Amino acid sequence: MPREKKYHVYIMASKSRVLYVGVTGFLTPRVLQHKTAQFKGFTRRYNITRLVYFEVFQYVDNAIARETEIKRWRREKKVALIVALNPTWEDLAADWTEPVPAAKADSSLRSE
């Protein structure tokens, strides 16, 4: 039986709390790409390596719509979203060196 596909809207932050909002179908590898600075540009320039928030979606269209919604928000609203579920801005992927079991990733933050 094929595994159900999941999509994630995520917020990464630097230690100085510069934010990046993204969407992906493969959260663990994508976060590890950010952590290892595999992408040129904004996230590498500002050392954005800490996963501070994510949501899980069943449908890609819903994930893209949510990412677009969050990207349009003012910084204060994005910060409030993070603080509501991760008040200390912990790196939710601090120990991710290989795929994280879905139960651990899904249990701490809200889903669709």
C-alpha cells in the first residue's frame, strides 16, 4: 500500500531571527539542505538554519495557499504564529540527521 504524501509549510529562522517561509513535500531533506547551506541566496546569506515552525497538509494546493498567506503577513503576525507553538524558538530539527518518524514530527505542531 503506497504511503500517503504529505506537504509542509515551514518557517526557518537565523539565530538573530531573520525568517524564511517555504513549502515542500519532503520536510526532512529540505531542512537539512538549509542547515548545510546548499542553496545560494537569502537563506545562506543570512545563515537561516533553524526550523522553528511547520504545518502538515494532505494536499499540495492547500499547502501552497497557506505558504502564500503566511508570506503576505507582517513580521509581527509570523512571530506570533511561531511563539504560539514554539515560544522559545527551539530548533525543531536540531537532531535531524536522518528522516524523523512521522509521529514525532506531527505530534508537536498543528496539522491541516
